[in-house]
Amino acid sequence: MKRIVQKKVKLSNGEELGYREREGQGETILLVHGNMTSSKHWDLVMENIDPSFHLIAMDMRGFGESTYHEKFYSIKELASDVKLFVDSLALKDFIFIGWSTGGAVGMQFAADYPEYCKKLILLASASTRGFPIFQTDETGKPDLTKRLTDYEEILQDKARTITVTQAYETKNKPILRMIWDYAIYKDNKPEESRYEQYLEDMMTQRNYPEILHALNTFNISNQSNGLLDGTGDVTKINIPVLVLAGEKDLVIPEQMTQEIVEDLGEKATLIKLKGCGHSPLVDDLPQLLERITAFVRKQEEQTNETSR
């Protein structure tokens, strides 16, 4: 197994981002995590995917080993961080893989900076129309008729924001484990020592309310998402996109995946991962790696054919 090295880089905006790198002579793949995670949660992929790939997994601002000097309130700001990050490492012509919230960041990045990313893989991704945050009752059940509208309402959400933030502050791993056992690792769990590392890593997050607000107000489609009109940025994404969706995902409903496919049109290829929930990395790693590698190799073959 190739060695994975943890590093840091200072950005021109004053933030310092942590990242993990595995050297390789083949395609460069940038891995961007989701909410309640960091680059640590890509470890199974980095340890087991084709050894020729050059892998870089970054910690977004306020996660993992990265700083959080300035608060952000939009996915667009996180995409800007990615731009500064790849510029600092002189990365070009790479594949972007975004998991969950990272998928939203990937779409915004591909739209805003088209000269960088040559293909995009969305893994259990938030929709092109965002991830709506609804009011919840005391049991945590959402009221689909009452969507939160601003950051202040997100801050006051007891079932989600306050519960998770307090769990982070008090180092309450049992609460975090309960949440993940219910929503993410319902059928399959990581090996126990690895799971403990994931739980420790979760508590490095310092931006939970901001992430929820950013997802709630994200909309790059050409229509209203019920809260905001779309920016239309989805039309600026002109690279092949692989949409990987777990057929048993309890976090991203099928409707959100269909919105992505509808908004991207012929640029998107949808593949449903059999037996997988929100974390195919744990549910069925071989299936996930096979789909990723096939998509990467297919693009390489097309490039080679064109150059002949």
C-alpha cells in the first residue's frame, strides 16, 4: 500500500488547509468530503483504489486540520477555497470527486472555474437545487411544510444544529455514533478502531450551522428551489459527470439525485450503487472503486483515441 502523507498549505485568503496526499504517476484525483467528515473519511478509498492514481484529499475550511479564521455562508465560498488550494499546489486537469456536501462544492467549482476540472464524480451528492433544511419536532422529525429561511433559524434548530454542536463541544461520541448508526452506517459499520477515529475526527468540525445554511441556500439550477431562484450556473458545467447514488441512501433522497440528472442533462451519467446507503465507502467499497475506476479509465481511453 502506498504511503499517505498529511500536509498543510497556506492560502492567499489567510486560511491554512490540511490535506492528505498519495503519490502516483497516473490521473490526479481531488477528493472533497461532506458534512461531519474530513479528508480522514476518504482513507478506505485512498488505501485501496488503483495505486497509479495521484490522490489528494483536502479538509475544507473549518474541518479536520484546516483553520477557520473567517466564517463562510455559501457553497460558492468553499468552491473559492478549492480554487486557491489547487492553485497553491499547481493542480490542473484533475478529476474532482465530491461526497455529499462535497458534491455541491464540486458542481460550483466546475461551473466557476471550468479550466481546472476535466471530469466530475458526484457521490451521494446534494442536489443542484440544494439540500433543504426543515423545522423539526422534538423527536427530530422534519416538517416538510416549514423550511428554515435564514442563518438565525438554522442556529436555533434544536434537533439538528444544537444537538450536533453540543455533541462536538462536550466530546459526546455516543450521540454522534447514534446519529451515524441510524442515518449512515445503518446496515454496515467500519471496523471498530477505524470508526473510533472517524468519531474523533467529526469533532474537529467548527462550522456545522454554516454548512447547513450553505446547503439550504444552494441553488445552481434554472428554477426556484422553494426558497431561492437558481443562479443558472449549472449550464456552465460542460464536462462529463458521473452521478453515483446509493439505492438505500437515507440522507439524499432519490428526488435530489433526479434533480441533478435533470439539471445536468446529457452531461450526466447516473449509476445506482446496489445495496449502498450514504457511505458506499463502507457499504460496498469494491463496487464503488470499480465504478470510479471505470469512469476514469473510460475518459483516458477516449483521450488516447483522440490523440492517435
